[in-house]
Amino acid sequence: MESFTLSKIATNNGHGEDSPYFDGWKAYDNDPFHLDENPNGVIQMGLAENQLCLDLIEDWITRNPSASICTPEGVDKFKETANFQDYHGLPEFRNAIANFMGKVRGSTVKFDPARVVMAGGATGAAETIAFCLANSGDAFLIPTPYYPAFDRDFGWRTGVQLLPVHCYSSNKFKITRAALEAAYQEAQDANINVKGVLITNPSNPLGRILDGETLCSLVSFINEKNIHLVCDEIYAATVFDKPNFVSISEVIESNNTLVQHCNKNLIHVLYSLSKDMGLPGFRVGIIYSYNDAVVSCARKMSSYGLVSTQTQHLIASMLSDNEFIDKFIKESSRRLSRRYEVFTNGLGEVGIGCLKSNGGLFFWMDLRQLLKEPTVEAEMALWRVVINEVKLNISPGSSFHCSEPGWFRVCFANMDDATMNVALERIQSFCIRRFEAEKPAKRNIIGGRTLG
Amino acid sequence: MKFLSRKATCNSHGQDSSYFLGWQEYEKNAYDEITNPSGIIQMGLAENQLSFDLLESWMANNPDAAGFKRNGQSIFRELALFQDYHGLPEFKNALVQFMSQIRGNKVTFDPSKLVLTAGATSASETLIFCLANPGEAFLLPTPYYPGFDRDLKWRTEVEIVPIHCSSSNNFIVTKSALEDAYQRAHKRNLKVKGVVITNPSNPLGTTSTRQELDLLLDFVQDKNIHLISDEIYSGTHFNSSPNKFISVAQVLKDRNLDDNSELSKRVHILYSLSKDLGLPGFRVGALYSNDDTVVSAATKMSSFGLISSQTQYLLSCMLSDQKFTTHYIVENQKRLKNRYDIIVSGLRNAGIGVLPSDAGLFCYVDMRHLLSSNTFEAEMELWKKILYQVKLNISPGAACHCTEPGWFRVCFANMSEDTLSLALQRIKDFVDSTKRGDETRGASGSSRYSSRSVMSLTKKWVLRLSSNGHEPER
């Protein structure tokens, strides 16, 4: 009886929290690792947080007390800031965000502050763009594997569906034109109205950037079908190795013949400071659209999730400090690169491969050879062993809608060095034990080579 | 653009045309004591600017809160990473304590039933998403906050059916008005999911009587629907009698109902710090419910608009300082009362009455006797004269869906006392000159604003998408 008085949305499972992606978190919450107090606890490797450079930010804040509106140095701004609720945001905030976005992309493209729209974190940005572009029942195509919470962000309250574009390890999960066309056709056959394509670049969970050719192919595809392209570039500054990151903005502003006639009204970028700067608590989500009507609509919708002006003010100061940003971006890449190498080399030593990647806060680990059979059930069985016996919360590929069982996303930037060493040692010991338990003949001879 | 959603291309964001124009004109010609003394005075903005000094002095005495420190230790990292949608526990604890203090400690709130959201705008929308499906409806007493047309309806696709209230009984909600609204919804084939009241009221500034609250509770119980009480102005009640503001939470408690009763689970409260503390920029909103399913769903939905952890922490320190909050609540109320007295006597001096009220950041002013006819066209005409000739931006009742022309909401807490006095002087001068039958022709000239041109301008504004960034003001 109760459920009749509430909405369908409130009582369905559209929030997606019953998926295994969240189960691992629960295991961690019940028994969290602590180097001294709980050395046998579960190590959290399912949380894509960037904890490596918070010291740099904290140091900057200490040296810049006027960036806070509560310190004696900054309190003269308190009243006007606390009172300001204009959904255009503080002008200095928009300018600083546009500036930072440009720098993160190696200054290959300039961003217009007038197109910077706030949202309640990246989560709010994704939902808002869906509300702007699609009606309930419409669909977006999305390459697999993808961030599990997109199902909630894009679809829970909006009624929008996400339809997979299947990608495979045989070509390093590249998004092919054929796969896009197939997904589009399948939707047409089922009478589903496709409104656009949603990509994440750099990819979560793969950690790879899209190459220029793929980006051009995507632009040409959406332009031909007259549908939207939403690019979530939340991991843009986490790229730590060549090749350099190429953003969609750079592509559409280039002179490449494939994209020259692209209708810019179809291009939208999602961004946030949660990963690049490691500030998820501050809820800085951004929508950047080349479509004026979308900017206008998203801006009105931003009323549902504006960034606290206290935070806008702080971020505006920090991201206008070009010397700081340049140093930060460089140092962050260096620290991420080091972590990536330690883990992937360490895994290579025991015969475990990863998809070669150059960005993100995680790597995509290949445990296919440890599966009893190439099925999702076997993947989940292996995952439960890793959670319960090895005590690592890593994320199974199936929770990312991966089309091939046996892949796992492992986060590496959300712990200190000591914890990292414990985690690596645990994976190594586990893999050695598993290999020894199997007959030598069955052992995959790929060995420690990384794929791609 | 057919490429976009229906929501993007319709006008259901409901940004009212008169606010829009009033804002624009104000921005073009904003009053400034020194640089533009004959500019337009903003009286359409329900902001509380009276007590910032109290907040600023608290911060001067509490540097830890500003510096991401707890007991002298840095907690920057913890806050930077904190994105748990359950909210910072110390903030929720402090907030429920503050809510209780505002209600004279007659009721207590359980922090586990409180859901934090990025502002009241987000709280309202989230609650509606939890309670109603597209096409269902809520009943709202008129006049009501224009922003509800956006917050409750736009993305949720829910309908609002007005409960007509009249000045003949000071706009109090009656049983027959409730039943009438319910029937009208039924005739339109709309399933009614609940009633939404704002207590204290925007735009009236009045507080609901106990009888009204009892009536509403009986009504929702009888119809098996929800009651949402937006208590965003609860801390602005300034009547010295402590019993004057009665929260619906108190009435439930007085019925000896426990929190698990069917009725208790149907009553939900909205709150925010935008008005009581004057911090709209910080985006602090909340919804409170005894229904576990609502709390659970709303908590997950709050992911779309969480409060910055930096702000949660600052305010948790401030609101747990009970010595400060006690002093703040009392002093803030004193200052609001003072402003209310000034504006009421100033208007009386000009022969203009107000609806008696004891809360809010505004009063509801009766200018029916100044209308050329008892019509909304005449109200619009008068509003424009006040905007262009008297140079005051106030809010016409039509914008709040008032059923009687001639009422205006006038804010009094968003300017200095001198500015308020000047505004009152201007009104007096205007009324005197009208009495003399001699319309003042200001720089704009009233001849530009004939009824016909007013109506066609109105149509244009209604069709135009707003490009203005300002919230329809609460």
C-alpha cells in the first residue's frame, strides 16, 4: 500500500545501488583497512579518487588566506559572496574554470567563460545534460565498458536509456564505426529514438585516451545522424603519459576535413574538479556546450545544483594562479605515472597483464586467465574471492557492462605508498598461489607482457 | 530546436515576466546612495541582509572553521574527499539543533531523517520526485512563491492546482477552499498527491494558525495524501509572542502521534539557511521526513546536488555554537521586527495598509485603492508606474497567482534603513501626487505605458526565454 503514495522513481531500482559496483564498497565499509589498526582489513581499490596531490592544494590554501571568505584577509568579501545566488556564477569563477580547462588541454584550445555552466558535481552535470537533450524513453549510445553510475545519472529521473556500443579487447576496446552503426541500427529496429552518443575521454574504466581518428569518426557519425555528442572529460588532467590528450574541443576547432562541417550545436562537454584536482567534496560540476539553447537551459537547471559561492570564490582564486596550476598539472601527472608503473610492473612480475593506458586514476587489469570459464558467473566468483580472501575491493568488469568477462578496474591513486605496497603484495601473492594451483599446461603463456 | 528535449524548449521553467522586467530595469538603473540616488530601489528581493555582522564577528572569533581545521588539526584532506550523500554528521546534528531552537525547542528533529540538498530549490524538486509521478498534482494555497512553478513542476512534470484564498479572511486556508481545489483537480482528471504550504508564508509573511494546520492535517489524512510544509522562513518570525510560529511538527507532536504513524509519515518539511541566516549563495537546503522510503530515495537523489563539504563544515561549527545561535536568533528577529515596524508605519503614513503579519522578509501591501479598476491589467499598470516613476521594484500579486488584483509584496530586509526610509518617502510622494490628481511624469513618461502597450509588452515577455540569471525571488 505504501508504495502507491510515493512515486515510481522513489520505489524502483533506477538508482542502481544494488549492483556489485556498490557491494564491494559495503565489504570495505564493514572492514576497512588501516595500516596500524586493521592491517587485515579490506583495501579500497574501487574508489577512483585522486589523493596524490592534496598536499599541494592545502599548501596553496595556507599561503592564500584571502581565497577564503572567512579569514581576516578575506572576510570583506563575505557578505557579497554569501548573498550571491545568480546562476551565472561568480564571473571570476567562470573565468578561472575556462582558464583551467584550457591549460589542462595543453592550451590547444580556448574556452569561453560565457559557456561555462555550473552543476551539482559531475553527477548533476550528467543528469542535467540528459534533461536538456532527451525526453523520457529516448536513448543515448554508450561504448562499453563504462562508468556504472551513468545508468543512474543519465536515466534514473529522466527516463532516458543507455544502449551499449560493444567494444573488445582484441583491438584494445577501440570504438569502431561499425560498432556505432550496429548499435544505432539495433535501436532503430526496436523503435527507440537515439538522441546522441555519450563518451568518457579519458575513459573510465580503461584509462585510455581516444585517438584523433576515433574522435573524428565519432564526430562524423553524430553529424551524419544529426544526434548529439556528449563528452565527459572529467579525467582530462589525469593523463600522465604520451600520447597527449586530445579533447573534443580541439577536434571540432581543427581544420580536419572530416569535422569541418560538423554542426557545433551537437557538441557538449561535461567536466568537474573531482578527479583532476581531487576535490569531490566541493561539488564542482561543469557543463560546457557549443549550443546556445543548451547553455541557456542548463543554466536555468543549474538552480538545482549551484556550486556554493564559498567554494566558487576559493576555486576562482586558485585556478587563476597560473603558476600554481602549471606546477600542479605537471606534478600530478608525475605522481600518477609513478603509481601506475609501480603497480603494472609489479603485476607484470607475476604474470598479470593490464590494458596499456596513460590516464585516469586506475588501470584495467586482465584476469581472464584466472577464470574457470569465460563467463560473468566465473568473473563474479573470482571477484568474491578477491574481496573476501585477498581483501581488496576491486571492481568487476561486468559492473561496467564490459562485453568480455575477466577484466577488473583497480584504482591506485586513493591510498598512501605504504598501503599501495600492501595491496600490491596481496595481489602478487594471490596470483602466484592461483597459478601454482593450476596445472602448468593450462597457464597462459602471455606472461607479464602488457597488452597493447 | 527539435534536437533538444521538450523541457528545454518549453517555458515551464516559469520565470515570471514581471520579475524579469523588474530585474532588468533595476540592473539598468540601480539605486546607489552616492552614485545614483535617483535610481530604482530593489524591493523585490527576499534577502536577509540585516545580520551579516553577527556572522562576520563569529568568524573572526573562530578561525578554525575557516581554515579547514578541527581542534587545531587540519582536516582539509578529509573535507576535500568527503562526498557521502548522508552529509557531514556534525553538520546535520548542528542543523537539527538549530531547527529545534527556532521552534522554541518545542520539537526535536532526528538527523537521520534529514536529507541535505544544494539549496531549497533542490530540496523542493527532490521531494516532489519522491512523492509524485508525471501528470499528478499538488494543491497550493494562493498567493504562493512563483518559483514553485519551476521547482515543483518543470522537470518532474507534476501539476499545481491552486487553493483560492481571499483577503476577506486574511488569506487563511479554509475547508471549502481545500475541497474546491480538490474537486477542480478531479475535474481535470488530475490525481492529487498532496498539499504544499509555506509557513511562514511567502508572499504573505503570515504564520499558519493552529486551526489551519489542524484542518490541513485532517484533510490530508482523509484524502490519504501528503502534506509538505516549506518552513524556509521559520527563523524570521519576529512576533515577540513565542507561540506565534507553530510548525506542523509541533501540531503532530501535540496530537500525540508517534513518528511511525501513517499521518506522521505523510508530513514532510522543507528547510534552508538562505533566509534565516541570509546565506543563499551557500546553497544549503534540507528536507525532513518520517517516511524511511522517502528519506532513502531522497538521499540517493541528493547526489545530483550535494552541499559543498567546505560549506557544511563551516556551518557545522557555527550552528553548534549554541551561545551564538541563541543570540543570533533573538537579535535577527529584533532587527526584522524593527524593519517591519518602519515599513508599516511609513506605508500607513501614505494611506496604504498591509496584511498584518509577523514573519518573513517582506510584507503584503494593499494597494487596491490605487488601482484604476479592479483588474490585473490595472495592477500591472500600477506596478509599472511604481517601477518607472516611483523607481521601486516591488512584486505584483499576479506573479504569485493571487486571485485578487491590487496586492504587492514589498521586501524590507535587503537594504539599509536609510534606503528603506527613502523608498517610503517616494511612495508617500507618489500617493500624495496621485491624490492631487496630478500624475508625476518622470523621465520615462507615463504616456508610453498605455494599457494596450502594457498588454502587448506582457505577451512578449511571457513568450521570451529568460536570459536573466536571477532566481524568481522568494
